[in-house]
Amino acid sequence: MIKLIQGPLKEFKKFINRGNVIEMAVGLILATYFGAIIKSLVYDVIMPPIGMLLGKTDFSNFNIVLQKAEGEIEEVAINYGVFINNVLTFLIVSLSIFLFLKIYNKMQDKLIDNDEDEAVAPTPLTKEEKLLTEIRDLLKEKDD
């Protein structure tokens, strides 16, 4: 029974210790908190001034009531204000990710260009190589 468990455990340990899995986990955690920051930016920073400009309104309260609350029956409404907030959050997150990737790609391009420049630069010849080159050239002249 223990041997049956040891094989999958070793495989799982190997899988978890890969760099990609750990990087993905860190990315997921950062993305979760990045989303929370953007939501706060939209709901707490951007929407209040917009609401003030539109007559002290709170977008999250915009809705169309389909059925009013009566007794134990809850109100049924289409909350289009919350939808507007979520659309703005999506647009800001998308723009942020686009800008981040654009900066990241530029940095990658610079790194690749620097690597190519280093690869293209010829290495200086050693004394032996210079001497052998001269001998080769003299032998070519003699044959001609």
C-alpha cells in the first residue's frame, strides 16, 4: 500500500518543485491582490468623483426594480450600476496589463539586442592565431 502512494508522491513533489509551478502560484496570488487594488481604485477613487459630477449619485445604487420587496419576498432588480463599475474595473485591469506587457516586451527586446551585439563582436586573435594567419597568407602567395 505504501509503495502505491510513494510513486505518485514523488511525482507530485517533482511537479511542485518545478520553477514554472511556483512562478504560476506567485503570479496567481499577485493577480488576486492586483484585482482587489483595482476594484478599490474603481469603487473608492474613480466612481465617487464621477458620481459627484453627475449629481451626487452612486453608480452601485443604479438599478431597475422588477419586483418590490413585500413581506418575506426580496426585491428583484437589475443592478446595472454594479455592472458599470465592473466594466470600468475590467477596462482598467486590461489597460494595466497591456501597459505592463508592453514595458516587459521592450525590456526583453533590449536584452535580446544586447545578447546579439555581444555575440556579433569578434574576439581578438591570439598571437598564435595571428602567426598562423600570416603563414597561411604567405603560403597562398607562394602558390600563386
